Amino acid sequence: MNIVILDGYLVNPGDLSWGKISELGNLKVYDITPKELVAERVKNADIILLNNSIVAKEAIEKANNLKYISMLATGYDNVDVEECKKRRIKISNIPSYGTDTVAQFTFALLLEVCNNVKIHSDAVFSGDYTYSDKYGLPLKKQYELSGKTIGIIGYGNIGKKVGEIAKAFGMKVLAYRGENKGKIYDEEVSLEYLLENSDVISLHAKLTEENAEIINTKTISKMKNGVIIINVARGGLIVEEDLKEALNSGKILGAGIDVITTEPIQKDNILLKANNLIITPHIAWTTREARQRIIDIAADNIRGYINGKYINTIN
């Protein structure tokens, strides 16, 4: 059984072990696989594992032995699922590995927007506070979360965890799962109600045709003045030009995002010209604990496949 990992560096940059997976077959690990090398590296594989490498139709067509794909992530929009279905190639993903980690990072971004801790720390280390004639040096306004309303778009495991933490801060929680889904949580409201009544809007939805670019000029216009936007889900949920304009006009008070439409970010990305914006390089999921869970669950997925018991399959 030939097992190939296309982008192992993302999950395991060297501080973890692939041992649980190497026990299951002949394992070959590539730290990074450029798009043009995917077909060559998977052509003799029975099983492939990947995080964000793109496995397109052309690569799948050339992989004559490929029977199973185990994602090293929850999302799988970078794999041609339809082509896998035609060829009866099973795909599994890694659910719930990063619930606590990503929820924690959500509030790291939100608290930085509200409290600007780094700017004020820099003022201390630079000497600005030492030589100030003021007791305290508030460089930017501070914003209290207690009593505010957070609107959570995408109310799966991570979204619900964010809601739990928000309530501990004294916030009211509104949630949106989609207009065509039956209401099963007390917090659930329509998208329009959420937009109009939230002080903070946090994105935790999968990227689908229905919610692509859900944050745009039209939806922003329905939001409160001075709203805060957080996105740790997918860059494609936001129209970046519209976010920049709303930040620069002051309609949106501030934003913290860990994902953008094209990654890594390009030097001409419009968001680099936005005010009051924090951008992190897609790291919300990368605690050691979360990455270890990815490896453990992936090993269980593969073992289940070998034994004819499919686990966490999406097709």
C-alpha cells in the first residue's frame, strides 16, 4: 500500500511524528508539492493525504492506483470531488480537530481589534510611555465586549464554541446557518436580522455557492455603523474590495482575518491598503495539539478504509 502525503510541512513541520500513518503502508512525505508536480507524485499512490494542495481532475486521471484520499483538514474544496466519485475514490476529512484552537484564535483577533494590545506594548518598549507626561498612554480607543451582540455566520462545532466563549464575555449570541435550514437553536435568526443587530460578525461557514462573497457592499450596508468583522473560515466569504472600502470609510470599525481569497497574500492585494485591519497568515488551526489530532484522526481514517469501515467520508 503506497501512501503519499503531498504537503506534510503544514501539519508537521518537524515537531510531530508520522509514525501512526507509516505503520499502515509505504509512506512517502513531501513537505510541499507545487501544483505542476501533483500528478507525478500521486500516479503510483494507493492513498494520498493532503491539506491544501490542489488535486484536480488531470491528476486524478493519471493516478491509476488511487483508491482513497484522506484530507489533513476539514475542508476539501481543493479536490475534484466529482471526478473522485466517478472513479469510486473515497474521500475522508478531519472533523472537529480544531474546534477549541480556532475558537481561541477567533477571540485573539477580536480582542486585538478591541484592545490594540500590540500597539500599546510597542509604545512601552519604544520609550514613548517612559517619556510621556501622562499616567497611561491610550493610543487607540478600547472597546468592551460585555453587553455587545456577536453574529456568527456558520454555526457548526467552531461557531457554537465561539458562541459559548462569547457568552462568557457577557455577549448576546445570534447565529445563522442558512435560510433553508430548519431552526434548531434558540440563537438562530435570518441573515438580515443578524446583519442589522450584530456589533461583531464572525465567519465560521464553509465556502459554498450559496454563501460565497456573503460579506459584500449590499450586506455591509445593512450592518450597524462601527461593526467588527472576524474571518477565520475562508477568504472567499468576503469581497475584499468591499471590505477595504468599508474599513476605510469607517462603516466597519475594524476587522481581523486569518484567510484571504488568494494565499499566500500577493503584494498587490487590495486589503493591504485597508485601515484598522489585522491579517494573519492562515494560522488559526496550527497549535501543536490540533495538528496532532489531525494525524491521529487521519490514521484512524486510513485504518478504517483498509478494514472496510469508512470513517468521516464525505462522498
